[in-house]
Amino acid sequence: MSLNAEIADLFASLAALMELKGENTFKVIAFQKVSRIIREMNFDLRECLQNNTLCEIEGIGKSSQQIIEEFINSGKSTVFEEIAASVPKGLVPLLSIEGLGPKTIHMLWEQRQITSLQELENAIKSGALKGVKGIGDKKIETISKGIELFKARAADGTSGAVKRVGIMEARVPAEELLERVRKLPDVERAEIAGSLRRRKETVADVDIVGSVKNPASAEQVLAAFVKSPGIVQVLGQGGSKASVKISNGMQVDLRIVPDENFGAALVYFTGSKEHNVKIRGLALKKKMTLNEWGLYKLDEYEKAKKETAKAPPIRPVASASEEDVYEMLGMSYIEPELREGRGEVEAALEKRLPRLITRQDIKGDLHAHTNASDGTATIEEMALAAKALGYQYLAITDHSKALAMTNGLSVERLIKHAADIRKLNDKLKGITLLAGTECDILADGRMDYEDEVLKELDIVVASPHVSLKQDPKKATDRLLKAIENPYVNIIGHPTGRLINRRDGLPLDMAKIVKAAADSGTALEINASYPRLDLNDLNAFAAREAGCILSIDTDAHSTGEFDLIPYGIEVARRAWLTPKDVINCWPLPQLLKFIRVKR
């Protein structure tokens, strides 16, 4: 883990501990913002300290600077240790249980003296939680399920549980290791394979495939790899493979193959299993066989095969590149994100694969926050950052009044805020600003602002933030009501889920996507991690139903615009093209989309 990531985690932990203690809300928000700022930095904090430029970082005050300086110099934080010492140690793990937020944990500690997981379980069994404000039977059931999930995730390998890590936690260390492999002597090519290359939202382990011209050099490459920084345990090493464990608990496998077999190996180890079964079956129909070494003529392969662990001493039909393998099977090249056995093989054979969306297709972001609510930058700073990315437009959508924790805007503040956005828009050149809101969808489906207020805005993103444990009918009816509102243009992060933390609303997605398609309402793929909501399956269903989507970062700082690739990857897994996504459209087409519904 990088130094910046460690310090970002430190401030996130400080904020959580302070909330556990019931500290001032604004202090909690301040530390949360510092954590977010540091996590999105593209420069090293150690260099800032050495250059005496810590004080120049926007949004990081003097007290936070002192915490950073102490941590860099000593590897610890006195402030953190003091706060941690004032909170029972057993409360901290409870933060990882779905259904338990810091406020609820503080209340249980204060009213029922619960300070550990065991005491919480005992209280549930004995009925001791009865009478605690806000904790009814449904909430207790949610907490119980959260405890079961927490235990399963915490279980080690001997229990049979497999811990799946979110894509962002997996990607950063995997890409660091990949770069180290590429720099090793004798390595010709190297790529990440497996589910991480297919951009699944959670990953069980990481696969890296590397190639060498001289197979005899594989052992030296593996020997150097297992000594890489960040590796905490060598699980196995020998032949053409090394398996290690890294600091976040994930297993990483490196396989080294001859360079002429690299393409076939990359196809094989990228998967998925379902995809590989389909293309191997296709090879057999063509009297060929496909494995990790290459695509071979079946009769030649069977005759020459002597050892299953090695490539047979015959020349493959294709193996050097993935493109060669797919071409010789009579198919278009299939992008890794599509390789899930969802019809991509048939589409590739018929040359009807979609032209998937790319970063270059994005023309703007329609969901972004400023320091008017819980963001860290001004309207102008967000606008200039979006312009620097080449965007044509940006929607400023600060929180509505119901979310007091996020400094949501009252009607009066919203009207002034919209005026400020439009005033700046008149001055700016090269980008158009849209005055909007992220309006909360209340538990009964009503909007947090009246229609008379919403109609004065250029764009409205409506999102669920609370009451995310409703039954499927209530949850679905709630969103359907929002979709039917003539002033709602986008449903933001529709389920409210957080990867590995909470499931979100149990929506009847078929009803949601049909209503959205019929009404001209876009559904959002929220690129902010750990949301990535809609997920790929729901986004695929939306596309199939003719629903339009939007890919937004939900940026709370200028640096968070850089999260857009995560949303794009979800969209690619959902087979989305630029015509399916409203913020790939030119501004006049986008404005017409908004106008037609109104």
C-alpha cells in the first residue's frame, strides 16, 4: 500500500472513531474530506513534506497537516492513538457489519453498553435491543444478517470461504506488480489476466501472464518476482509459475510462457470459464483444439502430444497474439470485458459485436458536488477541472436538504447556488455548466424538493440515500414514483448498494428499466467506488430494454473526475455503446433529451 493510501485510511479511521464517540459532526466531515482529498492525489505526500508544500494543499488544514507530518516521520499518529484509546477496541470491527453505522454503534454502546461483537450477538439473542430508539425487528434482522456476512468474509481459507476484494483494492497493487514484472530482465511481455482483466467488480485473486524468449530464463524471472516489495508470503514457486500473497491478503499468480505462446496463454487465463468452454467447443467443431499453449489442428496435436504439462513439439495454427487466436476461429476480436459467456461468441462469429464505449466518448459529467454541500472544491474549480479533461459540459448537482449530514441545500440556498452556477457559466469559455441538484428520493418516493423548485433547474439527478432496507415492492414503487416525475432526468446510483458493504434496495429491475425507458429517464452507472451502481448485469438489462444510461463520477473533488474509467468498465461489461449513454451525446442532443420529458 502506498504512503498516500495509508494516510487516507488513517483519516478515514479517525473520522469513523470520532463518529463512534459521538463527536461533532463537522469534525467528522472534515476528516472524511481530508481522506478523500489524499486518496485522489496524483503526487506524493512525502515530497510535499520535504518541499514544505503541505500547507498549499487545498482542503487540508493545519491540524491535519500536523497529523500527516507526524505519520510520515514516525509511522504513527498520536491523535489517532488517543482517540482509539478512548473507544473500546471491540467497537471498531462492528463498523464493517452491514446495517451498523457509527451512530448506531455509538447508541448501542451508550444505551446497552455493547462493546464487542459477542456482546452484540448476546444482546440480539436475549432481546436486549428492544426499546432502543430506531432499532425495531426489521433492523435487528438486518444486523443479524450483517453479522453472518461479516463472519463469512472474515473466515480464512480453511473455512472454505473465499474473500473477494473490490476492484479498486485489487487493481492498484496488481498494476504495481505488473510494472515490476515488465521491468524484470528477460521478460518480453506481461499482462494482468483473470477476472481483474475482465473488470469484474470483485476479484478473488490476481493472475499475471508474462512471456520470455528463452524458456530457460523462466525460473530466474520467478525468483526475482517473489522478492518484489509488497509480497508477504511465497505460497509456491517452480517451473513456470509462482504464487504469492500480498499485503491486502490476496493471492497473486504469475505464469511465465514462451513468447510465441503468449496470446493463447492470455486468452486461456483471462477466461471466463464459460467463455473458454464456448471457444474450445468452437475449435473442436473446426477440427482444432485450443489450450493455454495455442490453437492446434486436432489430428496433429493428438499425434504429437506426449506431456500435458508442456506445449507439444508442433507449430500451432495461432498462439502469439489473442487477435490471431480469435481470427483463426473465424471470429472478431472479443474485448476482455465481454468474455462472460453472455452471447459474445455468437456475436463475434456473426461480426455484430458492439463498438464499446471508451474514455474518449465521454463529453461531460452530469453528477458532481461542490463545497456548497459536501464537496471540497468551488464551482469554478470543478468547472476548470472538467474543462481540462476536454469535457463540453458539467452538471453541478449538490445535495438536497434532507441530507443534513452532507450540508444539503435548503430551497433558498439552492436558488442562490443555481444563480451562482449560471453567472459563472456566462463568464466561462469552452465548457457549459448546468445548474442541477442531486435530489433525495424520500422513503415514500416523494422528491426532497417540490416540483415548483425542480422545474427551475437545468437538470435533476434523483437518488436514494436512506431507508435502503425496504421490501422489494416498497423499494420498487419508491423509484417508479421518482421516474414518473417529469423533472427527474437521471436516477442516481439506483440501488444505493456499496460493494462488499451493503446490498442496497432490492428492486424489481424489469419494472424499473421499462418505466425508465418509457418515460425518457436515464439510469446512472455511478463510477464512484465502492458504488459502481448500476452494476453490469442491471446495466445490460437496461440496455436490452431500450433504456438510456448515464455514466457519472459523483465527484466530490476535482481529482474524483478521474474515477470515470471504473464506470466505463461497468458499461463495457454491459455492452454499452456511445449512443446508449447521454453524456456521450453533444450538448444540444442532451438538452433535447431533458426538454422532451418536461
